[in-house]
Amino acid sequence: MTQAESDYQIFWPRHAVPGALVVVGTVKQAERLLQLERAATHSLYSVRAVLSDHIPLIGSLEQLLKTPSHCTIALNENPLTIYLHHGGDAAVFFDLQGENDQVLSNIRVEVEAEAPLAAFQAARTAINQLLDTLMRRVWLPVVVARLELFDAEDNPLAYQLLLPFPAGLRIGPLGGIHQYPAFSELESLGREAICATSPYYRLLR
């Protein structure tokens, strides 16, 4: 595989800004993804949610895709299969996978979708619903750091995560900065929105 084939690029959206929810992958994965998108047939996809206690917002795409999970949920069985029941015959099954010490690292769910990118939304909704119900017993900081999409043959197709902030800030020497009281609450809201872990709350930005 050449270096160009292994480089990560943004598949969606076309014009992404830091902090936005994006779908990324390698050049080689893009070819397979495009084939499946053009076929537009209902297929079974597997989506794995990598969990953490926070969502990283700085670093390169490659660094964020290799960032290990940090979670305080442990498994008595590893792997562990459970389901979330919605009444009647509506149930979603999940495979929970732990590390060597059985600390939960990711949750895998199968999704049927007409296009691979559509599988992300269904999987994110299902996994977030499972995490929400797990918090009934003990409140814990658990978020979806990224989603990893696989085809029926378990080949990786793409990854969904928050686009990191590549730029920084260098300051000094500096005498001081004037704060306008009329805008202080808006500035506070803007900074909190930038650091928010939910892409929905980030719409405030």
C-alpha cells in the first residue's frame, strides 16, 4: 500500500469545520465506500463505538483514530452480549468488548442500511440509547469518542468522529485584554460550546 492510499481524508461533509461531526477514512477505503454508496442496496453493516470519558478535540486524524478508550465500566463476561428492549418484539442486540482487564472499550451493533453512511446515524442512536439506560444505576462519564464502520466481511470502511482543531494560539508578551461586559456571557457560551462533547450542543458555536 502506498503512502497516498494510507492517508486519511474527509469523506463527508464536503466543507467541514473543526468540531463538526465528520466521516473519514483512507483513500483505499474511499473506493470501496463509493462502490457501496452507488449500489444503494440494503446491506448489513457492523458499527463499533469506541468509548471514553471525554472526546479529544486536538490532534491529527490519525492520532485520534489510534487514541485508546478510557472507560470506567467493567465486564463480568468478556465479550458480553446484551439487548435493549423497546417493547413488543423490538430489541437491539449489542456486543460489548473489553480489554485484558475487562474494562469496556467498545460496543458493536449491526445495522441494516441502504447506504453505508446511513448506518452511522442508526448506530449512534442505538448505542447512545444503551449508554443512557446504563446510567440509571450509576452516573458515569461515558461518551462515544468515535464510530468505526465495517462491511459484512468485517472490513473497515470509514470512521466518524469530531474533526479536531489543528490550529493553536501563541500569545505574549502581552499587557492585557479588555473584556466587554455586554459580551461576557456570549463569550462564555461560545467556549463551552466548543468544548461540548455532544455535536448537538455544538450547534451553539
